[in-house]
Amino acid sequence: ALDFFLRSLRCNELLNDQEAAASDYVYLAQVYQHTNDLALALRFQKKALSIFEATDNQVRQSLLLSDIGKTYHQQQDWEQALTYYQQALTLEQVLGNEREMGIVLGNIGAVYEEVGQPEQAKTYYQQSLAIARKVNDQRNIPVLLLNLGELAMQQRAYPKAIDYLNQSIGRAKALGQKSHLQQAYHILYQVSEAQGDYRQALRHYQRTR
């Protein structure tokens, strides 16, 4: 993959096609993300971003800002992740792209969850869920319900956690998201165990296998 993307990049540079070259930088960054070379991924993402800024391609800018945020997120550089996510959110609001706004809000919520600010995380997850429901983002809804269920469990709001998780399971089953189902049942197992309902905990645990 790297070989072909580099060949494409050389051709587009010879043709002086800046936006096509920027797309090649994006593809190269994706490859390096897969190989966990995050520093190199960031280098190519920022090269691409500078081109899309120069050409005033706001749609591509917004997506790249979000991708750069994700790369910093993978590096556990929470401050930089939030900076880029917020920039992406601002631009998505200008563009009126509600689906992407919802995704970025969920990513911001995940950062706040990682840094131990559950109330902030919950606020962003709920905003993201509201948008996901509005735009019918079927793949993102069960993820957000799972995240809210996990937060509720951590805060010992067990009935609320069970409600979120059951909603998440219902949607994940409809989409055939097996790994997602395993996560949801594992959290339900933890909730049942915390409540002292060991028989139910065992049932949920068996569903994770």
C-alpha cells in the first residue's frame, strides 16, 4: 500500500495537483496509523491539512482536524486531542454537517472520560446521541448508548446503566455487531455483580464468551 501511495504522490507532485497530493498524504497517514507509527501519521496529516487550508477546502479540513485529534487521542495526548476535536467541531458547525458534528462530540466525550471527568463526558455523549438519533446514524447510536451505560455503572447509577445497555444491545443485535455485544454484556455482568445478583451476573458473563 505504501509503495502505491508513494507512486501516486510522486505523479501528483509532478502534475502540481496539490489537492490530489494532499489526498495521498491522508492515505499514507492511514497506513502509518495501522502500523502504529503515529508520529509519522501526524506528519502526513498535517502536510495534508496545510494544503487544504491553502485551497480553502473546508470539508477536507474539518475531516482532517478530526483525524488529527484521533491520532493525538491514540497517543494519549489529551490536550492536543481536545484542541483538534474542538477545531473540527467549530468547522463542522459552520458547514452544517450534523453527522460529523455528532461523531466529534462523541470523541470529545471519550477524552473527558479518559481524563476522569465523567459529568463532562456524559454531557458530550448525550449531545452526540441526540444528533445520531436525529440523523439516523445507526452505527454510532449503540456505541454511544454503551458509553453512557458504562459511565452510569461507574457512577453506581445501576438502573440507568441497565437501561442504556439494554438499548445498546437491542440495536447492536439488529446490526450484527458481535464485538459490541460482548462489551455490553461484560458491563452488564459487572453491574449485576455490583448489585449482588450473581445468578444474573453469570448469565451476562456467559454471553461474553
